[in-house]
Amino acid sequence: MFGRIRQAREVHEYGETLRTNMRKILNDGLKCNVSPGTRPIVFHRIGDGAEQFDRLFWGYKPSWYKRGPASNARLDTVLKGSPFWKPLLTRRNIVPADGWYEWTGEKGDKQPWYISPKDGAPVLMAGITAWEPGKDVLAETGFEIITDDAAGGMVDIHDRRPICLKPDDALDWINRELSVKQALEILSIPRSESAFQWWKVTRKMGNSRYQLPDSNEPI
């Protein structure tokens, strides 16, 4: 399951990718190995409609849900109007990152891989959230990253991947003037598999507390 990202750049660098001059000072959080249950940087227009960055809880667990927080929303269930995700579709966000991690191999002998764009630009992952301004940042108000089937060579690493959008599509995704139907159509045009590269990285990445800069260096 997709579940680790890297957010080692400064917030304004992600803003430049989205062509916004808006800056916001955020307290430092995890950077090299960001996992569900933490508070990554997200970009949105929830509330007054202004573009802004915030740190929100990665994972969603409504009060009635008996399992642990869900960190990913499968595209097929989102498009089918799942009652779990449907209430969140008007509160859309983008999760900027340098790349993400996946694992291959058998349990107890997993090899981590780092996946990132060939052009070195940040990835802009489509997300949805239960959070609104004024609400506490908890699992009940958390966000999820939308995932779809992987294709091309990337399927050799994992069969699912986050939906990564181009800057213009990312800005449209968070546009509150777009209907849910229009917004969901954007998810059908993610960046091509050919835009990405991947390589093996240190097995120390198996520990979610590992935060050293070499976490994405090829081995």
C-alpha cells in the first residue's frame, strides 16, 4: 500500500511549482520519511477560498468507523460515490512532495524504492479531506491521497500509485467553483508513468522514524 512521501523542500518551493506567491510559515515537521498519522504540508482553498498551505492529519477516521484511519482513497470507490468518501469531495486538497516510497519483496525482507519525477519538479498529489477551518487537526478531520492502478513499468514495484497532477490540473482540482463531477474528471488525466523514475534506497527506510537526508539516495 502506498504510504510514505518525502517533503524535504521549503514551502515556498512547492508554491512556486503551483505558481502562487502565497507563503505561509509552518513549523518544521517530518521531511525525509513522512508517513500516515503525521501532519504533512497540504495546499488548498478550503474556507474563504484563498490559496493556503496547512499541516493536516494524514488519515481519515470518522467517529463511527471501527478500523484505524484510512490514508488512501481508491479512485474506483471514489468514482462509484462511496458514502465513505462522498462527503469529502467538496473539500479537495493537493499534497506536494518530492516523491514517494514503495516496497517490494516478501514480508521480513522488504526492499524500499524511491519514485520521483524525471524533471526534478515536485509531485502534486490529489487529496480529499474532512477538515474545515476552525476544526481540530485530528483523524476525524484528516485527509487522504487518492490512488489509482499503476501502469507501465511502475507496476513492477507496486500495483497502485498516488494520482499526481500537472500544476494547472492541480489548481483546477482545488478550485471551489468546479463541481464535484468536473473535479473528478481531472483525475482521469494524471501525469504519465513515463514522467517518473525509481530506484532502490536504504532498507533503513523500513523504520518510519528514519529521517536522514540519504533516505532517497540510490543504492
